[in-house]
Amino acid sequence: MPALGGLPSLKHLRLEDVRNVKKLPAHVPFGSLEELYFGGMYEWEEWEPSDDAAAGGGICFFPRLRKLYLNYCPKLKGRLPSNLPSLKELLIGACSSLVELNGCHRHRQVVDLKIAGCGPRLANSCLVDMRLGMFPHLQRLEIGDCDSFECFPADDSLPTSLTYLEILGFTRLKKLDVFWLRSLTNLEELAIEWCPLLESLGYSSDVDDCSSLRVVRVWGCENLKTINGAWLRSFTSLKRLILGWNHPDLKERCKRDTGPDWPNIAHVPEIYIANVPDIR
């Protein structure tokens, strides 16, 4: 692929379905670029991050870049640019050869992070970075499509700045102990979706009120039959509960006034429950 450059006023750059490129060469600075998208680059293996080449970080090639998206780049590996002082949103999807964010963990100003379809090593690496305080201002975290985790590897060191957390497509997850919610004092919405083996959801011990939580969404967990225990009762500020495409028994157990799980959710003003369609 030829060198990129000569576009000093460019704000948005999208490279998609450039299927034969294996390496992006060094390039001149993009002083105005705010959004950069790579998608469907199935042979891309290496991004030469020129800003990392020199000791101390060298020239900042993307001083205004706010959004970086890498999607369906299955052979991409190695380092990503680390000198991105304005980066706010980082999305990495279906990049199965990436095993860590490398220099991107230096971007402490990131507020929106999505990792999906990249395998457990990258997901684990992100969670380790969080334990080390690499994302102190993170507000939205979406992590998913991990087919090897049998438990969600989280603890009390998830960023307390989180307002939105989505756990998606953990296909071997059977139990989710959400004890770490007690430390997420700013969390407003929790989404757990498409975890087909999930049977148990709740706390392993008593916790204090998670007063910030407003919305809980559990969708596509076809093995989930019950809201275990009284953990939802501790969310006294919960405004909306969405349960959809889970096991049909869950709807019966949450039936108003008569279902055995109803006392655990009766305080929620808005409740939406939908069954998996019966296709037998």
C-alpha cells in the first residue's frame, strides 16, 4: 500500500475491504484527523506505528484523533500507535490475532472501549490493564464474544468511573457473580446478553445498595430460569428491568404477585419480559 499523506485538513478516514494489504507503511502526520476506521482488511498483518519508532515516542502523527476503529482485521498483530493524546473511543472487533493493546494502554483519557470477537487473550489483557489503572476515566465498557471463559474474570478493580457495562457472547459462561458491582458506584446500566449457558446470576454474599444503577438488561441467556436470591432488591434506584429471550420459566417465575421471583423485582417501575419463541 502506498504511503498515506498530503491531506492536512482530512478529519475522517475510512479504509474498508482493502483485502490484499499486509502492511501499512510509515506516513506523514494527519494533523486534523479525528476519526480513523479500518474494516475488512483480512490480510493486514502489521501497522508500522512511526510515532513509536523513535525513543520517547517521537512525532505525534494523530494529535486530534478521537475515534479509532479496527474491525475484521483477523491477521493484525504487533504494536498499535501509542501517541494518541486525544483518543476517546477505541473499538476492536474480530481482530483475533491481537493479544494485547500494546501502546494503547497509555491512553488514559479513553472513555469508551469495546472489545468483541477477539478471543480471550485480548479480553484478559484489557482487564489486566484496568487492574493496573490504565483506564481511569473509562465510562463505557463493552466486552464480548469470548468462547473460553467459564466465569467473568472481574474483581473490584474495574474502573469506578464506569457508567455502562456490557458483557456479551460469553458462550461458556455458566455463573456470573456480580459482586464487583459494589465498587462501581457510578454504574447506570448493566447489560448481559447472549450467554446461552448462563444458569446463575447474582451475588455470593450480601452487598450494599448500588444506588446509581438505573437499568439492568439480561437478553438471550436461554438457560437462565431464575433471578437467584434477592440481589436485585439491593438496587433501590433501579428504574427499568429488561429480560428477553431467556428460558421460558423465567417469565413464569417473575409473574406479578404470584411468581416466586416477583418479590425480588417488585420495586422496579418498568419491567419488560419476553420469552424465547417456542419453535417446537
